[in-house]
Amino acid sequence: MRILYLFLLTLVIFSCKTNKKNEVTSETTKDSIPLVYAEETHFKSLKQITFGGDNAEAYWSFDDEQIIFQSNFKNWNVNCDQMFLMNADETFENKVPPMISTGKGRTTCAYFLPDNKHIVYASTHLEQDQCPDAPLRKNGKYVWPIYDSYDIFMADLEGNIVKQLTTEKGYDAEATVSPQGDKIVFTSTRSGDLELYTMNLDGTDVKQITNELGYDGGAFFSPDGTKIIFRSSRPKTEEEIKNYKDLLAQGLVEPTEMELYICNADGSDLRQLTDLGNANWSPFFHPSGKKILFSSNFEAERGFPFNLYMIDLDGKNLERVTHGETFDAFPVFSNDGTKLIFSSNRNNGGGRDTNLFIAEWQD
């Protein structure tokens, strides 16, 4: 359920400020709008690959030749998130990528399997053909829907579903695959709370690896498969606990306060990595396995902007990576560590579109 960007866009669309200290250093659009700012020293270059709609959750195939992502771009004949496939060197300004989900219900969080011929993703299509409602406010506060109709499926690159991996009642989604190619981590409500689980690639040997009250999700394995990084909103006070439980009973969560947690792949040695306040989320391991790249609005006074940051595994040496005035999130390194794909509101004309960008990365 990493449809967080739907919620976040309602915040960032109001920000159209120009940061005067930001200057173009490498690549611009045909209209001379900056893509890379002077402070973004980790980006050797930056390429925009989508040009409309909300595009996010982009993940590389194991051989780095293809990318799977979700989009709700109405020009591509969809009304809510569906899964699209692209070659890593393609752009989609004047053409439509192939959709490889069913086109029914709502989908989220596709990820390649090691054979580069199959993906896993979550979908609600077994229970509805149409897009389920996506409430973004409850009692004046921003919320995410947690659809009980989400299950995790395996499909080939032609869009044929070859296996249903989860059948438990409740929410099953947010699946990602270990770089070692042996395990899947995902979020489920099967225990009555939003916890993390691992399973084999065929859906067997399911194990619960978190068990504290609160939303645990958006998990990724380290490059060597030994650790897992994830976001969590864990209520502490009686009021927070009651509010969390009440919302969850309605299939909702409130995602405005989240921190990053890290543990071993079996759930042991769990510890909190960040304590920054506001929303810290969409973490991903640096290719070295020694740092985490993530999105946060902890420096923001009004809920935005969201920028990318990097932090060591011991919580030290926090570094700001992007310097936009709107929204940068969902950073994912290619398997060879040379490129970074992420979602951003930059170069959208001040509108609502969230597009995909690929940066050449330099440490």
C-alpha cells in the first residue's frame, strides 16, 4: 500500500516557490527548466522518463534492463494505479508503455523476480472490477485506505497471472524481493495489525517478523539479504493507540508520523534508525549496504517539501540528497549501483503530476 504519493500530492501541489539558490548544473528540459540543482552533487545527470499522471513504485529487473512501475495516467486509459513495463532506456512522452496488470481493481507495489520474466504485485481485482474508493481524509486528517481485497500475485511479463501467493483474509501487499533471490517481504493484517512477514518466492514458509502495535510497511532487503529496512508509525499514548485502532478497524491508517526501523531478515535485532519527526519513509539501501536513502519532510514547516536524504546504519551522518521545493520520493538503486530511479514533482509545470526520473549516481 505504498500509495502514499496520492496523499502527499494533496500537500505538495500548493508549493510553487522557486529556490533561488538552485541552479542548473547538468541537464535541463527543452524549456530550460532545471532537472538537476547545484546542490544535488550525487546526480551526475538526470533523465525524465514519464510526462503525466502519478507515476511511482518503479523497480528494476535483476539484470537492470527493464523497469516495472505503477501509474494512474488517464491518457493511458486507466482510472487508478495499474502496472506498466518499460525498458530501462525508454521514455514515455509520446507513447504508452504496455500495461501488464489486469486493468481491474487497483494495484500496487510490483517487483521483479530473479528470473527477470515474472513479477509479484498486489491487486484488488478478485473482488472488484472498478477502482475502489480512495479516501484521503477522515475527521479532518489525512489517511490511507488499507484494502482487505488486496492479495499478492505472481505474473509473467505478458500480464498473465500464474500464481496467487496470498489467500489469507485481510490486507496483503507491499511485496519486495531479496537481492539474493530467495525471499519476499510483505505487509499483512492477518494478525489483526499491520505487520511484516517473509515468505519463499512460491508463497510457502510464511513467517511473521514484526509484532509491535502500529503500521509496519514499505520494507526492503539489504543488498546481501541479511537486513530489512522499513517505515513504521507506532502509537505510544493511549489517545494515539485508540486513534490507530479505530482507523484500522475502518480499513484506514494515518501516515503523517513515521520513522525508519531496521532489523535482521528474521526480525531479530530490531531498532529504530531515525528520530526526525514528521514522515520518514520510502527507504532503500545504498549499494554499499552501509547507508539508507529515504524521503522525508522533517525539515518542512507546512508538510512539504519532501526531499531525499541519506543516513548511515547507525543513524549518523544524515545528508540531504535532493533540494527541491515540492516532492522527491521512492528512491531505488539499480542492481549494479550506478543509477537511481525516483519519483518527483519537478518539471511538472507547477501541477499535480508526479513523474519518474533516472539519475546517474556518484558517491
